[in-house]
Amino acid sequence: MNLHPEERNLNRVAFRSSMYDVLLEPSLSGLCQSEKEAYQLILDFMEPGQMSQLDKLSFLNAVATLSSVVRDQANGNMNKYYPKTLLAKKIETFILEEPPQILDSSVRQQAMLCIVALSQVKPPFHLCQKLDLVNVSIESTFSLPLIMPSLDRKESASLYLQTIQALDDMLQALVMEDMSPNMVILQSFVEIILPWLMMSDKMYEQIRALGTISRLLRFICNFSELSNMASFSITGKLVGTFSILCLNPSQDISTGALEALNYLFIILVLQRSIRPKTEAILKNLQKQFRGNLTANMQSLTLFFRKYLTPVERANVILVALESMINGSPNDISAASKMLKMVLRHSATEVAKVSEIIKLIYYHIDRATEKTAQNTIKKVFQLLVQSHTEEVILTLFKIKDQSQRETHKSWEILASFPKSYQEIMEYLLQKIISPQAPQDQEADHETELSTLIATRAIHELLLVPSQQFEVQTFFASLFVALLFQISSLVTKGSTVAQDGLPETESVDTMSSSVEALKTLMRSSGYVDHMSYIQTLGGWELLVSPESHYEGVTLLARSLVVKNCWHNRPVFSSFIKTLQSPSCTNYFTALVFLTELLNCPDVASVVDEVATKILADWFNCDELVTAHLFLKITEVFAKHKNTIKHLNILQPFVLSCCYSSSSDLAMETFLMLQRILKDLTWYQSSSFIIKLTFTLVHFFEEESEQLRLTTFEIYESVLAKVSRMTLVFPLRHQVLSLLMLLVFHLKDVNAAVVEVCRLILCRIAAILHWSKLKVVFAKNDVFTILSALLKQERSRALWFLKQTVALFKSPQGPIRQVAVWFAGQIIWNLHKAEEEEIEEELAAFRYMQRDPDPMVSCLTVQTFYILEAKEKVMPAKTPSSYLLCMRRIKRRYC
């Protein structure tokens, strides 16, 4: 590979002697005659002027002689005789003057050997002069034409081999520093040689370069201690380059590359393996080296994972990608095979992710072969799996830096469907579980913040060719974005969800809303968006004052417009609510309250989902309790969800006892409404439990609550027949007879009307035909008298029920209770009277009732009962009833 003279001069650094060096007059007393002559010859030839081939060889021989003298001296230094840098510069000139197209003298060879001799004496060469010498020698030697072995060119071939050997000797001598190879110098030498291997279009130049590197690496293998090994940064590039060349169709190149790769592996084993295992690893490596190509590729895979650093692995990948993008068909095939082999294990850590992604992004279109495309997809896929965050950040940087509007960075994912899915899943988790603020002290440019994750989701949703994949993520993305919006709205505007400033919080909000809109639009829900837009849903959603109205409207749009994803969205909400730490549970409950109105959603609600909902019930948290009442009401509307009402019932009924009168009232009104949709067959258990709860509220002071309670009870009995009126409901109905009759004296006329309806229903259910007529038309006293007459056997039970009403807050009810208790006691037999001690005590206590009408009636009743034994022992029960009636009329 020939370089232009100006370009060649740029690769060299000129060295000039100081005045001290020029004026130095060394002592020659210790030199023999031939050595003095050599010194004088050097002085003579250092003068400007043309030199013949013989003069050059004489000069080189004199420098070698003087170098030998200096090397043998105790503190020898070439500068005592002549500046070493000037001598090297003179020798460099000899090499440059050699004709590039012919090898007809040994000047090149002797010049390089002379450099070897100079390298062995002090002072050491500067690195820049070493590089200058190596650059000139490499160019002068590699650019020689191909010399084919033949009888008539035997001498030329021999001279060429000697020159190559001299070059190797010079490289080996110059790479040494303090008795050990310096890997920084080695890297510089290799970087000078590599262009001849990679850029030359002449195979013999490639073979020469490869052989030179291989022999130089073999020389390094002889040393267990290397200086600056940590700074040897081209290991990955060499591994990638040699691995590709191992599959070159040229036998010479593939063999040379295999040897070079083997020597490089030996260096790595010697420097990076555990000492006791080094020998065994080297033996195994030699076996594989002697084996076939497959065995060597397996060795490559092992070294890629075990001995290369993340940066070196990245360099291997970069070399292979560049070959697949810019290389020949053979290089593309070789690079593809090599990458497939080394990337079998996706868990391998790789650095330079951003650089790799950019290379793929900017040059993916140039990889036209199917093999290359598939391999590049594999690389991209593995990076997405193992370095998702870096891939996303890189795509963002590309987007921000790119001036091409038509080529968006995210569209690269259209070529990698699997990577699209994995990135979307990663981003989804990022916004579902953002880092805590204390964990986010890193530079925002190198970390995936919630804002960037949301923007990335938005960008991914805009990729037109990935609409099918969007459908897969719709439900989980919808829920995650809604939760993020909700968190930002409800937590205030001063601090963002992940501890970011207000401006970034606003940006995250905006990005979240736009992502949600794009998600719906890309999923085909244009009508849904129009519905929301018309009703101002987006504005409601981002306003702290109306946020939950916006959530409700968003859910309603899915129900009204019959969204295809309603079921998955429901499942996604339920899944998030499974976690006790769900911070957006209220948003979920608000949304589900509306979404459950969708018949498709209601049809998939099961016991597990219902229990998850019930677990979030909190009667002390009024807003949540109100939501649950709405959810319960929705449950009662659908055939499937009605089956699960019994799960919600304990929580709902507990609201009846709430300290909040508004919540308690709302609960009763809700129960009243849902009873219209319930049947005895579907919900008998729910209805029975409800009736037992109602008992505690028949005596409520609130007239509205008391009326509602009786109305609910009336609705319950409307669903009951004689066949369904079994224990315990039958017992409960009979135990409430007195309460229902007494409330015919309720101060609320509406309650009186409802109680009369209830009594008629009970009579109809129990087939009390005569009493049904009495219940419908007569007053309370007639009804009580008729009941006692027909159900004489239940007199004691009626008495217990009556005594319980002594505590009624309403005076008229207590008054009727006292009157009827007196009737019952009057009609009791001696044996029955012995069982009513507690009732008599309660009855006697009513003489102190705060209502004078009640207390007076109680006193009068006791007089009559006492007279029963003393004055009128033979008085019939009927005459007693007449007497009691007169007393009642007097005080009513």
C-alpha cells in the first residue's frame, strides 16, 4: 500500500540535534583502531551529500560497531560519541531512498538491523521516533512487489526473507522497554500495520501485514510480565479482525489470521487467567489450534465471554458490524458467522452500547444481504435485552441530533419487532415502578427518567408499522399512563412523581397525556377520542379539581363506544390492585366503577376479582366507601356479577353503621335501588342478611332513614312467598309483627302507610286471610286484639316483642306498647305469669316514662291488674278488654 510522500512525511517527526550534541568532543582513548575508524567514518558520512550503496553499507556497519562498543561500556551512552537521534534519522533516510518497486540490495535489511543495535544502547528512543522508524520500514518493505520463488530469482527471494526477518527483529527490539515488552508501543506498531491488512487491495501486502503482526505477537508470548497491559486497548479490534480473516477464502490469509488469533489468546491467558490453571488452558488452546475451524470458533466464544473486557467485546462487535456494512460478500459471511458464535450467550456484558446502536442506525440500510440483516437484528436484540436503558437513551440522542425529519430514530425498531416489544415492556415497568427520588442522583443524561420513559413510549407508539404490537400492550399501557397522569395531578405541581422539578413534572404530564392520546388513536379509537374531546375530558383529566371526573369520562368513553380492549383493561386494573402498595387505587376504583357498566366486562368478573375489589374497601375513608356503594349497585345490574354480591355484602352492610349519616343514608338508598334488580332465586342469601341488618334501624330517629328502612323491608317481603318463608326468615318476620303494628302509630304518615303494606304482605304470605282484612282497614287496637285472639299461643312472644318497644323514642308507640302489654298480661294463665318476671319489671319501670300519657296509662294498667286478683277474680277476659279500652280512650 503506497502512501503519498506528503502523507508519509506527516507520519514522521523530525529530530534535530542540540548545540551541545553537535559540539560534543568524545574521548576515543578507550577505542581500538577499527572502532576509531568506524567513529571517523560516521563523522565523515554524516556530512550532507549523496552516498553510494557501498557507502551506506559502510556507514551502517560503522554504526553497528560503535553501538557494540557503547553497549559493552559500563555506563555507555551513544550521545557521548554522536547524537543517537541523528544517527537514527540518517538511517531512516537510507530506507526512504531505497526504490519501492525493487529489492536489489541489503541496505533495507542492514538499516533495520542497525536500528536494532542502536535500540540496545542508551539513551532510549523516544516513542515518536520509534513510530517514525517503524512507519518508514513497514512502508518500504510491504510495498515491494510480490517475489515468487523461482530458480532465477533465488537470490532475490532470499534477500526478501532476510529483509522481513530484519523488520521483525527491529519491531521486537523497539517494542522492548526495561527488559519487557511495552504494550502501548506494541499497540502503536500494530496500528501502523493494520491499514496494510484491512485497506490494501493486494493480497500479498495483506499476507505480509498479517504475518508481521502474528510474529510480533508470538514474540510477546515469550514474556510473562508485560508493561502497560491495561492500556492495550485494541484487543477487541484484533480479535474481531483476525476472527473474520480466519474464514477468508485465501488459505494463506486464513492460516495467518488463525496463528495471530492463537498468539493473541495466549497473551490473554498469560495475563488474565489464574496462575494454577494457566498451563492447562494453554494446552487445551493448542489442541484446538491444531484442530478444525469449528474448534477454533468455540475457543473464540470462550475467550469472548471469559477473557475480554466489556469494551473489548464491544470492539469485536463493532469490527464485525463494519465488515457486514462495508465488506465484501466473504467478509459479510465471515463476520456474520463469527458474531453468531460469540453472541450465543446474551447475558455477556458489553460496553459502547451507544456507539454500536448509532452504527446500526446510520448504516442499517447499507446491509442488504439477508445474512447480515439477520445478524444485525440479533445484535440489536441482545443489546435491547441486556442494555435496554442505554439503547433507549441512545435513540433519544440520535433523534435530538438528527436534522433529518423523514428518518426518525425510533423507526429503526420497525426492523426489529421483538426488540420493539422488549423496549415497550421495559418502559412500561419504568413508569409503573419509577425509582425513588433518593435513587435518582445520577446525571439525567445517563439515566432513564420517568419523563424520558414516557417520551420514549410516545415515540414508539408513533412508529406506523408497529400497530399490531401496540394492540398487545394497549391495556397495560393505558393503565400505566393513566396512573402516571393521576399521580402527577393528585400529588401537586411543585414536585414531580420521581422528585423532579416542576418544569419536568409538567413535561411528564404533557408527554403522558399525548402518549395516551396516541395510544388510543393508533389503536383505532378515533371515535372515543372525539367523545372525550367533545365533553372536555382531557381538560378535566389534567385539572386537580376535576381529575376524577376526567377519569370517569375516560372510562365512560370505553363503555359507550364499546372499546375492544375493555376486558384486558379491566384485567390490568385488577392486576395492579392485587398489590397492597398500589398508590393509585382510588383512580383504579373510579375507573372500574364506570367500566363495570360494560356487559362484556361484567361477564368476566369472577370471585377472585371481586375479592380484590373488596379488599380495598375502607369504611373510614368516606370517598372510597361511596365508590364501593356505586360498584355494588353496578354489580346488582348484571346476571354474572349478582352471583358475587355476597362477597361485597359484609363491607356494604358495614356502611349502614357508619358514623357519617350521609354515608349511612346513601347505603340504604343504594340497597333500596338494587333490590329492584335482585330475585329471590339469585340472591336469597344477600336478601336474608339484609333483613337482619334492617332490624337495627326501624327505630331510627331520622324520619327519612326510618322510612327508607321500612320501604326496603317491604321490598324484601315482596320477593318472598310462603314456600320461601323458611327459617330463619320466617322467625324474623314473626318477631317483627309487634314492631310493624306499633309503627302504625308512627309520627311519620309515610311510615304508617308502608307498615300497613308490610302487614298485609305478611298476612298474604302466611295465609292469614281474616287478619289481612283487619290489617288493611282497622286501627292499631283492633289489629292487636285480633292478633292476640288468633295467635293466643304466641302471647308470651308478643309480650317480649312489646316490651322491647318500651324503648322506642316515639311516645305514641310506647303508649300502645303499654296498652297491649296490659292486655297480654291480663289474659295470661297462672303458669304463664310465672315466666314474665323480667317483662313485669320492665312494665313497672314504664311508670317513670317521661311522657305523662305513657306513665299514667302504666299506673292505671297496674291498678286494673292488681284488682284482677282481689276484686274481680271471676271477671271474664272480654270484660277486662272493655275496661282497658275505656282507660285507653280516656288518655288518648
